[in-house]
Amino acid sequence: MAFNLAEQLQLGLRSVNVDQVGQSDGASFQKQGVRVVEFHSLDNSNWQILHSAKDRMEAFRGKEHHETYKLLAFFLAQLDLFLDQ
């Protein structure tokens, strides 16, 4: 569903396995057995800063953040419609 939406919105989307990188914000939910789907604008050029001393506003990439937000807003709206069926 997310890949179809990204294509329609002309946004880049790829799947990245970050299991061996460290803990994400969803880790505490996963430990409690809650399923987690994570969207982010991290890639090979910037994932190393996550939860490090370099994780500061200067590293914030507004365009990628906005594109992630846009995709997520549409994804949640479509998921809501899907779950209502």
C-alpha cells in the first residue's frame, strides 16, 4: 500500500532493514508485542547520526521530512479506509 501511494505521489520509497543498526523509537513498543511500522527519511548518508551526539537540528533535512510526512498522512488515510471495510 505504501509503495503504491509513493508512486502515485511521485515520492521515492525504499525498504531498508535497520535491525542491526540500533534501536528505533518503536523498539519499546516491539518489546511489548505491539506491531510496528516505521517510516523515516534515513538513508546510508545519515542513519549514523540517529541517537548520537550529532542528532541535532542542524542535521534536520526539511525536504525529506516533509515528503515522509506527506506519504504518512496519505498512508494513514488509506489504511483507515481499508480497515473500515
